Amino acid sequence: MTTSRTAVPLLFAMVLLGGVTRVSADDARSGVGGRVLGETSPLAAAGVYAYQLADASLRKVLTDGQGNFLFQDLPAGLYKIIAHKTGFEPVMVLITRTTAQTYQFVELQLAESRRRGAHASDGRVQPDDYWSVRSRIPPDVLRQIQNDEMERMELTAVDAPQRLNLAELTKSGFSTSMQAMTGVDQISQTNGMLSGGGVGIEGQLGQVQVGLRGSFWQLNGADAGHPGLSTSAGQASTLSLDLARGPGSHVVFISQSNRMARQTDGAAPIDFEHYQVNWTQGVGDNGRSDFTAQYTQESNYHRQATIEPQEIPEASRTWRIEGAYTADLGDGSTLQTGLRYREIQFGTGTPGRPNDLLPAANVDLFGRGGMRLQPAVLLEYGLYSTLSDGSVSLMPQGGVVLQLGSDWQLESSTSRRVYQNSILNPTFMPTLFNEADLCEQGSEACYRVSLGHKPAKDDTNGSIALTATQRKIGDTLRLYFSDQAFDRLESLYLVRGDQLPELRLQASTHLTPRVVTTLDSSIAAGGGGTFLAADHRAYQNQVRYMVASLDTQFLASSTGVFLAFHRLSQELQPIGGPGGIAPRMELERVRLMLTQDLKLLFDLASSWAVQLDMEVSRVPASASATNSDLRRRLMGGIAVKF
């Protein structure tokens, strides 16, 4: 779940074109088959496309000498079947499949192309059949049809090298998507401007699959009176390069940079830089090795919250290196072993020595695996050992997966640190909600039970999963609920000793054959740990959060509606000493995002879409304030894929 949807929401998923194959009439009768006819006889070597509307997947086959074609085992869903051959007008029909095992027959007849404005026998001007049907053809199919027409035109020329270059460009199959958005970010009576966009490129370069994605956002004129929002200007950018060669080799490079300047006189700027590389390589027939290296440097990024612990550093540098090897030991059994090294240098913030950094390092050795005891029972196991400054902690973990019938599955897991000799000081770990496994890192104990329904691939009834988790926090965590740098206030602090039970519901279903919706909701309430605050007093921590999102896609109109709701609260109850006003933070946010594909409204060769993004938040003025201010954000933009 990514309820914040800040990472370029309109960069459309890249559609990888399926391999072109020829079929014969003797193939097994399963899937979608049929025949393509010309005006007088069957058409050989005609291209037939099967475009699934739900996931924008695309398959293509060529007809045989008798005009026959077949898509084998085509999954259930709503499809556009398009036939085309150079010199003929394309034809499209809409079909619905209920299961992959059924066979459906489709016959398509193509008419020969006519010149624009040609006259019929009765003297009337004939409509351009190609341009009248193109608005109903998916852009990916239309692009291939146009490429076929361009190749046919090039073949009539005398310049052979130009024909070769065009063919190479067509084979590369690169697709590009771009997005631009701008709008108003208003806090109380102060207006700010937020603008940005992103780009994505994906395609085949020789034997390497290449993906490049980037985004850039800029904020101007935000209010300086709110912790976590005290910036007059800020920039946030991300860039990732994804390279894959075959099924066994994969490399990803990621960089992220956030820089903000505070309006307060003499205040240090807020900086955050992160660099990461991930590499995966297949080893033999049953093995895989994984390597990850990360470097993060920040200054004042994790401070400036409404409620702050005493130990949060002013600056930090983190190196993290991890390597693992995974092997398949047989049918249903796997084993993974690995090593993780992390070194952190914390800024002390000591008067007169603000730039001093205290180093702290640890080494994690881990092993985990799964063993299938019988077809319906899978046993999972693991052990983590942490070595740090002479101290040792062990965290064994285990779990059981039970297959209940053909579609239902019950999972349970448990892990607990059984030994720890000393405490790493300071202990602080920033983490992002839904991306980090808090049971593996940051928790002293974790117990989880999940019941889920996972239907077969061609089942349209949908899936559902209900998960209950109980955690005991072992390290101080700042839990972020948005990956947008300008929304740092949307976070909670968890401290050692906190008990945090959580309940999560995930469901995805077809409300109708052409309406798909996905629900993701998490709710948690707990605390009880000792919170050493910035005022050097001890408090008992209490936290609550509710995060919910509903994503609905209307396939008939190519419309997307995304609705999200966040409610976070944190309260500190004084421990001992005189009573007083308990520091408290509450934040609520409602977000509505509408996306509309324009290809159904206009005659466009590329895929264009518009987006409207609206947010209303209630943010606290300070930790001790009883009132709060409203934050309003309204953005609009456009995206294109070609």
C-alpha cells in the first residue's frame, strides 16, 4: 500500500509487447481463436492483437496461410481483439472471457484501405475508416500499426540504410511517459506553490531491459511557523536506473536528494541525500545471490517534529551493506543466508562542538528458510544475531503456512530477541510505513497471524487478507507515513518498550466486470514505553494511527478515483513529578485524486491523461497547543505516454 501516492502517480505502467508467433489450425482449442478475412479471401500474415483492459497487457500473433489465429489459455477478463494488415483498414471487436479454459471463436473481415476523400459510386465522400476506428484502438496497438505502415512506405524507397535504421528503432520498443503538475499549498493564511513532474523510459537495448525513472518537486513560500513545515523553499528529487539482462541478472541504481531552507534567522538548512545500489544474480540452476549497498547523509531532517525525543541527532551518516545467498533445496524448500553491516555516525549537538559525530556499528548474521512438510503445510524458520560493540543479541523466528482448500491460506509467524548484553546509545532508526519490516528491524518481539483468500489467476472474484500483528519496539523509530519530503510532519515516534498491536485489511475485487476496486486499511493503538523528551523529562508514550485508502478503476471510461484518509495521534503522559499539560500531536489528512484518460474523448495518437489532486489536512500548531490549522493542497496536471 502506498496511500500517499507521491511517487509520480501518473507515470503509466510500461507495457511490454509480447512475442510475435505464428499459429496453425491444429492448435488445441483453448483460448481465443478465429479467422481474418479480406474482402474476397483469408488473409495470411495479418497481425492480431489481444489487449486486456484491466492490466493493459498485450499479446500478438500472426495468421497462418489460411487466415487462422489462436491465443492459447487467454486469462479471464475484458479484451479488445484487433486485426490489421498493411493495405487494409484495422478492425476491432470487444469480448469478455470468464475463464482461461474456454474457447471463443472470432471472425474479423478487413476492408481494403481507400484514399482520404475518395468518392463512392453514389458520389458521396467516403469517410476515412482508419481514422474513425483509431480512437477505439489502444495506443500501444496503434503505435505498432503505424510502425507497420511506416515500414511499408520505407520499403518503397531506394535508400536501404534508412530502412535498416527504422527497423532497429522499431525493434528497440522504447516507451516514454511524462508528467507535469502544479498547484497551491496553503497553510493557515499563507500560500505556497508546489510544482514538479516526472519522466519514465522503458525498453529493450540489445539484450538488456532498461528502465529509467525520475521526478523533481519544488516548494516555494510555505509557512515558517509549523514544526516540520518550516521551509521557505525546498527541492526534492529522485532518480532510478533499472537494468535487467535475462531472468537471472538485475541491477538497480537509486539516488534521492531533499534540500530545504528554513526562514528562521540563523537556522541551519535541512539536507537529505541517499544513494543505493541493488544487484541480483542467478547462480546455477537453483541459486540466487543478492547484494545491496546504501549511503545516507542528513542534517536536521529527522528533527523539527511536533514532539521530539531527547536522543534524536542533529546530523547523521549511515553506511549499510548487505549480501545474501538463496538456494532452492527441492520441491517447496528454500534456504537463505546473509550478512548485514551497518555503521551510523550521530551528530551530538554538543554546544561548541555541533559537528562531532559519534560512531556506532553492528553486524547482523541471518539465516531463514522454508520447508514443505506436506502439500498443504509449509514450515518457516530463521535466526538473526546482532553483534555490536561487544554485545550480542539473538532473534529466532518461526512460522507456519497452512493451505486451506484451493484458495484460502493461513499464515502465522513469531520472533523475539532472547539475549542482549548492552544497549546501543543512541538508538534511532527512521523508517517508512509499509516499506520496512518492523518485525525484523526495530522490534524486540513480533507476533503475526494472517488469513487470506488468493484466487486463481483467471478468477475475477477478487482477493482478501486480514492480518493481526503485535509488536514490542526495541529501538527508537520515527515512522513516516509519507515519502514526500515536504510532509515530514506526518510521522510518529515509537520508543523502546512500546507495545503496538495492529490490524490490517486488504481487499481487491471486481464490483462489476468493468469496475475494479482495491481497499487497504491499517489501524493500531498502543504505547507504554518511556519517552525521554527534548525537555529532559520522562513521559509514557501513547500512539494511535489509522491509514486507509480506496482505489477504484472504471475501465469503460478509463477513469481512476483514489481516496485516502490518515489519522495520527501521539500523546506523552508525565511520569512522576508535578502534573501539567501532556504534550500531544494530532494530524488528519483526506486526499482525493482523480485521473482521466483522454483517449476516449479526443482523437489522440498517444495516451494522454489529466489528474486532479486535492488534500485537506489538520496540522497542530505546536506540541502544547489545543488548536490546529488547516492545510489545503490543490494540484492539477497532465501526463502523456508514447
